[in-house]
Amino acid sequence: MTHHIRITRFAAALLAVALVGRVSAQTDYNWQVSNGDWDSASSWDLGFPPDTAFDETANISNGGTAVVSNTPFSSPGQVDLGRLEGESGALTIANGGNLAVVFTPGNTSTGNLNIGLAGTGVVGVQPGGTLSARRINLNGAAGNSLTIGGAGAGVASVSTEFEANLDGATRIIGPNANISVQSLFFRSTSVYTPEITAATHSPIKSTNLAQIAGTLRPEFNGVTPTAGSTWNLIDAPDISGSFAIDASAAPTLPYGQVYQFSKVADGGSVNGTYGQLSVKQLLVLNVDRATGAMSINTGPASVSLDGYSIGSTLGGLKPAGWNSLQDQAVGGWREAPQNGSVNDLSELKSTGATTVTSGSPLALGNAFQFPNPTQFGTELEDITFEYYSAGGVVTQGLVNYIGTKRNNNLVLLVDPDTGEARMENQSTLGVNIDGYAIQSESGSLLSGPGQWNSLDDQNAAGGDWRESNPSATLLAELKPTSSAAMIGGTNFGYSLGTLFKTEASGGTEDLTFKYLVTGDTTFSEGVVEFRSFDAPGFLSADFNQDTQVDGGDLTAWESAFGNGAGADANNDGKSDGADFLIWQRQFGLSSATAAAVGAAGAVPEPATLCLVSLAIVGAALRRRSVRFA
């Protein structure tokens, strides 16, 4: 009956054209049911499915879903899903369904499939379904998505005459999809999820250059990724740009293995180049913060190399502690240059290669040292590592730091089990502050009696601290008349009580910490560390790294005095009298007692008292306005 009515309408339209001499403008056919069949006349407000022959556009924006389960009698001139803000619509091409969005010359309708205009659109092409359009435009706003493939028999087919602009969430499931476009665009808002269900996957074939950006978020269903596995995701003459990989939904890989996306020229591809997802075993440079030991390691898969280079712009390398492969008489290896520097330790093998296995790492001695900071608050750990293999291939390896990090910053240390917190300076540089703020978006701060022990409560850090409306989301203090000196290398901070609601009590580890440097009107970002107070902390005079400062460290200092940085407490690259003075100040401390020193207040040197006095005088001469954000 629908076809008979459509033919009658077609004849009437021809008569109208003959009488009027022109074709009417684009007409919107609005989807009016919640869920229904595309080819049903009652699904559309004008009583017919839209037809490009009459310049008709399908507008599915009422929150409903149109299902195409056959080849409709007519093809729409355009399809819009979620046209206006607040509107939404969905389109499903089921097994046996075949929808063509067709452009007719002279029409106002474009032949495009628009998935989410100002609203939200969702399209799914199931196995056995076919969808074609002049263009596919997937809007990048949240909620807009295109899914191709799924469980079931048959191939899901999608094609465009021109470009596919996939700016939103695109999911391609398994190897049974056939996707062909003229030009492919993934942009910054794109999230491409290949749901990998087999040893191969369905690539998007583009006859022109594929331009990519955004996020690649692979998922695996029934397949375990292993080193050496590859899946072709794009097939094009060339690929411009790359993805940022989000592996949060993918299986965690063994040590040193990573997911990578790269372009690979391949004669087996349709268009010449694959955009390929792979699992690669990388070499890992382990760096022990406590001892300075470095070693080159791998995971389950072995890796061969014929050269490596370790770099540090800040001078974090210690040539005197480097035990190179040349030093170890490993055949064919030569330092390049000889003896290295604080910025570069490199070696090359003249012939052949050395294979690293999980049971045979390459130890390189105690070649790491903390660089001397020149500016408070900057990152000091800047070690880079690359290695070379046959054919001149250069690979960026991974750098894995071991042990407790020493931050060149103020740190809020929080015990996740007890909720205790303390503020400490882990840098060798000092800083004067007159304010700090601890925030928790989830409301995990405790401000009641016996909980937050503010500097005002303690009359600590020079006194005259003022609390600022404490709450579950903000704990803050300002010092309006002077400043507090957080002394580098010798100041273990101030206990702030039990201010954190632990996760066991319903809290969330979402704290942020900011501090106000004297003279500034904006806060600087501090560091929040969640770790047990029983874990080793930063004791710069713990030269033998046994978590306490005692006679053993004095012996270590005596051995290192005037001979390198083996007992370098102030991080100046030397073991000298200044380091002995720091040992004196820290003598008897351990990681368990360091916090108590901060709570009681370290005894400053006369020079420090002078600096603090100058800071107080300077602060008294200024006025400023500070707002917590």
C-alpha cells in the first residue's frame, strides 16, 4: 500500500512540475515514533519515508530510534540525528538493512548523514547491514557515536562518496566490517575504539590521505594481546598525525610492554600504508633513587640492541659512578664519548648486538644523581633513554624510577591509612611562604576538634597564622604579618593533624595542595603524596640509605669526604663540611621521627634567623589581596 501511494504521489508531483515549472525546496520528514521501522509510513509525520527525488530530509530528533531492516523503497536526501540543542535521535541498520543517503543535483539536501548537530545522534550498523552516504559527519560533542559491527553473522558495510569526519566516538567491532571512504578525518575530539575480537581487525580504507588526531582507546574481547601482535586500523596512501593512546580499557601488559600506534608501509594493504596498533616490548631503564643504580631491563620478550644513550638536561648523571659495558669488557662496546658527562652517557657496539632477557639485565653502576635545582618547584627527574638496533632503528625506551621520590617542592604528605598529614620541604632550596590551601572536591577533609591541627592551633611556623573558614572541601591559612621559612634540606615540615578522611571511612584520595610564596598574589602548585609515614622519607644525611641518620652515615661521609658526591646532603655535587653540618642536624632522626621535628620546629642557624627577620620586615612593608580558588 505504501508503494502504491508513493507512486500516486510521484505522478502528482510530475503534474505539479509541469504546471508550475519548478521543483519545491527541501522538505523535512520528522520521525514521530519512539522506535519503529524506517519504511513504515506511520513512522513519519508526513506519512511517507523521505525521498531524495523530492528533496526530502529525514529528521530523527525526537529521542526515538529508526530501524532499517530492508532496502527502503526510497532513499533520503539527507539524514539529521539530534538537530537542535536538547534533541536526540538514533539510527540502526539491522541485518539485511540497506540505507543509502543520496544527493540529487539541484537539491538543497546534501546527501550527508549528520550524527549530532546541536543535539545528540547515535548510529549503529550491525553485521549484515549496509550504510552509504555522500559524507558522514560525526559531531565531536559528548554522546555522539558511530558503531560498526558486532556479534552475529554477516559483514557490516559503510561507505562514503566523499569524506568521513569522525569527530566523536567511533567504535569498530571485530574483523567483519567493510568500511570505505574517500577521505578520513579523526580530529582532536575524536575517540576511536577498535574492539578487537580476533587476530585481525577491520581497517577503515581511505583512498586519500588519512588525517588523524584525538584518542585511540582499544578494547579486547576474547583476545589476549601479546608482544609482537598487530592489528591494522587504517588503510590509506599515507597517514598524517597520530593518536594519543588511552589503554584504560585494555588489558594491563607485562613489564616493559606498551600499546603503540604507527604507520607501516605494506604492499598487502589496499592503499599502501597501514595505521597499525601493536604491542611492543621495550627496554626499560631502572633508576634507583636511593642508590643511584641504573640498569637496562626487559620483560617476557627479549630485545637486542647495539647502542644506547641516557640523557639528562639538568645534569642528573654521575659519570664517576657509571660502570659502562666497555668497563665490564662486554665485547665490542665503546663509550661514545669516552667517560660521558653529567648530561649524557652513551655507548655503541661496533659489530653485532647484545640481547637483553628478563634474566640478564645490563647493570650500569650507580650513575644517577639528583641534579642541583636552580629554581624551586621545578621537576628534577628528567632522565631520558633511547636505544639502537639493526638497521639504525632508534627506539625511545622507558624510564622507571624506583624508591621514594624526592620532590623539588613543598609536599603535603598524607598517610592513607591513618589520615595524618604533614607539610614538608623536600627540596634542597628554601622557600618562604605566608599561606597554603588544601582542597578536596569530594569533601574528604576533616576540620573538627582533634582532626586538622592548624599552624594557628599550634602557634607554629612563627605564629600569627589565620584559618580561613575551614570545611570538608577547603582547609587554608594565611599569615598576614610575616612569613615562614621552609628551609631546604633540613626542614621536615609541620604536622597538620589527622585532616584526611581515609578511603576506609568513605573518603577519596583527591586532595590538592597549594602554597603562597612570600610576595606572590597567586598560589603555586605543591605536591600531594599518599604514603605511609612508616615508609622511608627524605633524610638527606642518610648516606647509607638505612632510613635513619646515625654513626654509619658519619662513616660514609668520612669515606666520601673530598671524593665525589657519595655523601652529598645538600646536593651540590660534593661531599664536604656543609654535608657534615646537615648530618649533625639530622643525627638521631629516622623516617618515623622526622615528622616530630617539624611539629616541634627545627632550630634555625643564626644566618637563617637573619633571613627570616628580613622576610618579616619585607612582608610588613607590603599589603596585598589574596583569594582562594
